[in-house]
Amino acid sequence: MRLFDPHIHMTSRTTDDYEAMYAAGVRAVVEPSFWLGQPRTSVASFLDYFDSLLGWEPFRAAQYGIAHHCTLALNPKEANDPRCVPVLDELPRYLVKDQVVAVGEIGYDSMTPAEDTALAAQLQLAADHGLPALVHTPHRDKLAGLRRTLDVVRESALPADRVLVDHLNETTVKEAKDSGCWLGFSVYPDTKMDEARMVAILEIHGPDKVLVNSAADWGRSDPLKTRRVADAMLAAGFDEDTVDLVLWRNPVAFYSLSGRLDLTVADPAGTHEGNSILRGGE
């Protein structure tokens, strides 16, 4: 079984997670830039973070046979912080990098005017750079947030079929599907979706343009949720081809819209800027 986790924050995870993910069948990941929990106080901290997603993290993933790409953006939460907003001026020079396969995560957290502005600006950046967009729908007021998101997408230069609307659930899936966007579902231990709910949505709405992710990060989360969903799908009667569609071919198809997705795993030999993942070795 081959698995692609299209939304996971490996910066927050350990090398043990990479090892376990590979054993479970994960062969590719996309890591969206996101809020780190501790507020950033300057644009420079974003740039160091972006550099790590383009360099150190792909190197670390390759040690375990996993291809790593990223999406870059000013995330919705920090779009409200005036100290962070100038990163929008720095994004264009990062969005031309080969490892960047979308603009994201963009979207809404609290649905503020500042978030409106950042979302519209970054949809335009995606259109300007020929990239798709990964859009974060808010964890509160989800249906209102989805509708506001879709309104901004419709007003943008980026077609809906180049937008992945993430963190969907039962209340938002139908309107998101009707919009023509790609559909993202985050499966979490206690919040967001779980395996049984995900299977039920697939039974009702089908597997087309559906991406399932773990969104694993620094909170209570599980980087093996893609495998758990695959197993739940098989147990519910889905065939292996449908599992492969949802958990491999769909994410490949979406991120291939960038023209940059390369599933070749980099040579794990050597070091990254003089550093290895070993501690205390030769």
C-alpha cells in the first residue's frame, strides 16, 4: 500500500515518526507552513522557517525514504499580527522554489478583515506563480467560514479547480464539492474528523477529488492517520483501487498542478549544511 499525506507538519514530529510512517506505507508528504504555537515577532523568523521547509526537512525525510514538498504562505492566524504581514512581500522569491507545490496554508482563522486581505493577496500570488492553493477553513463557524472562503475564491484570478479546501466535515462537504474545489479532510484523534466519519463521507459523496490528511503537528495528533483511514476503507468494503485513488493518486493529481511534484526520493547520503540527523555519531 502506498500512501501520500498531503498535509502534515513534520517540523513538529520526530524521526521516529518518519520511520513509523514509512513502515505504514507513507512514501510522500506535503508540509504546509503554519502557526508554530509561539507567536513570531518578525519576518526574519518566517524566512528561517521557510528555509528549513526547503532544506533541512526534505533532507530529514529522505533519510527514511519519503519524498517531501512544502507549501508556503502567511498563515491565517498570524495574518492578524502587523509584525508578520510584511512577509507577503518576501513570498514571491520563495514561491519560485522547486520544492514549493502550492501557496498555503491560507484562509481563515477568526474571519477578520486582515484575514480577508491576506487571503485575497495570496490567491493572487498563487495565480501569478502558476501554483494551486491550499486553503484552511476555520475550526469555528465552519459553514460560514467555508462560504466566505468560496466567495473570495470566486472573486480571485485562481480557478476553483486549483484550490484545495481543507479541514472539511459533514457540514461543509456538499457546498465545497459543488464549488468545484478539491476536498481536504484532516483526521485527528479527538477533534476534526475520525476514521469512521471519513469513511461515511466517502460512502455518501464518493472519492473524486478527495484528499485525506493527518495534519499532525505539535498538538495531540497521529501521523499514521492516513494508514488508519486506508484500513478503515478496506474494512468498510472499498476496494484497493479506491483506497489508492484517495490516498495516493488524488494528492498526486492536485499537487502536480504546480508542475513541480517530484516523487523521487533524494539521496539520503551526506549531510545538510554540514549537519546529519545523527547525534553523537562519527
